[in-house]
Amino acid sequence: MKTMSYNILCWGKEGHEREKREPLVLQIITKNNPDTLGVQEATPEWMDFLRTNLADYSYVGVGRDDGDNEGEYSAVFYKKDKFTPVDSGNFWLSETPEKPGKGWDAVCIRICSWVLLEDKENGKRFIHLNTHLDHIGVEARKEGMKLIFDKAESFSVPTIVTGDFNFEQDSDFYKSLVSGKLRDSKFAAEASDDGVTYNAFGECDGAIIDFIMVSPEISVKKYTVVNELLDGEYPSDHFPVTAEIEF
């Protein structure tokens, strides 16, 4: 199967407005045809668009601001003809993860959404967690990552964690990220097409801050940064990343 992580950028900036980018983002998703997809910065407007146009998918996730439809989603989409959802949920990256609210020194409310899926054909189960860590709060990133790790390790099935982690590959945060059960799919892959994941619409050199993490039971066949422009346009200020996996 193939899994994808994609920060689709909530609104945009002059020349890169959301409405202009919607068909480009959709084209990238449908062309890569992931079986599961974790999106970040998916505002209610984005979710309306994705629900309407990704007809082959269902999703789990809620707006981070109120646990309903306010604020950005970190939703997980999955192919509804291929998987049956067994369990799902959301938790906030804060001292009170059961309810909406900022955590520690975070600037924004942050959330993690997850779903336990069963393959309709072979009965295999796995879990996909998806998140977006705070871009300013150092303590919030550290403690939020701990909450995600604890949740991921509470399941005894193959585990995928996708997200915009807002720290770079050579950082101490990243070293903590790969020091436990989870592995970076890029370095676990038999083949890897590398590159920056944050592109800033080509206005800087970019950075690697988006990751697909997998548990040891998962074999990674190929990792790809989908750094494709469409008619010279950037669909988002992030490139999506994909991992082709087996378990």
C-alpha cells in the first residue's frame, strides 16, 4: 500500500491563494493515489473541497479549535472500498489532551487524529496517526511529540505516523523522533527519492520537516518527495511525501 503526508497550506499568499491551488493539490493527490493520506492545515474550506472531490475516500478528524468544524484539521483519509475503520479518535497536544486547547508554549492549538484500519481483503490491521506540531513552541513540540509516541506505542499493530513536525532532519528533535520504536521511512526504504519538503514556493532553499514514520513491522519499499510543479505552479508551500510499504 501507499501512504502520503501533505501540508496543503491553509490559505496562501498573493499569487498562491487557496482557491487557485485547490485543483493542483487535488491533481497531486489523485495522481499519486495513496491508500491513506494525512493532511495538515486543512481548514473547514479545504475539508469541504476534499470531501467533495475525493469520492473514493472517507476520513477521520475534527477541527482543532473546537473538536468539531472550527480550525484546521489534521485528518486521515483512507480508501473506503479497501479499509474498514475499527476505531478512531483525536487528542490535543496539550496538558489536557481530551479537550481543545493550547499546550505549553504553543502559539496554536495542535491536534493529532488517528484511525485503526482493517484491510477488507486480508484482515490485516494497522493504525495511521497524523499531526502538525507547533511552529514556535519548543516545549510544545517536545511534549506534543511525547504524547504522539505514547499513543503510537499503545497499539500492538503496525503503525504509521505522518505529519509536519516543524523541526529539521538534523535537529535534536529529529534525533529524539527516531530514537524509539518509530523509524523514518526515508532511511528505512529500499529506494528513496530525497529532497526538501518545505519549499516556500521557491523563495528559499527549503527544509526537510515533513516525515512518514513507521514501526518495525513495516517494510518500506520506496520513499518519495513529490517535488512536482504543475504548469510551473507550486500546489502548496510543502511538497507531499509518500511511502510504499508492506506488512
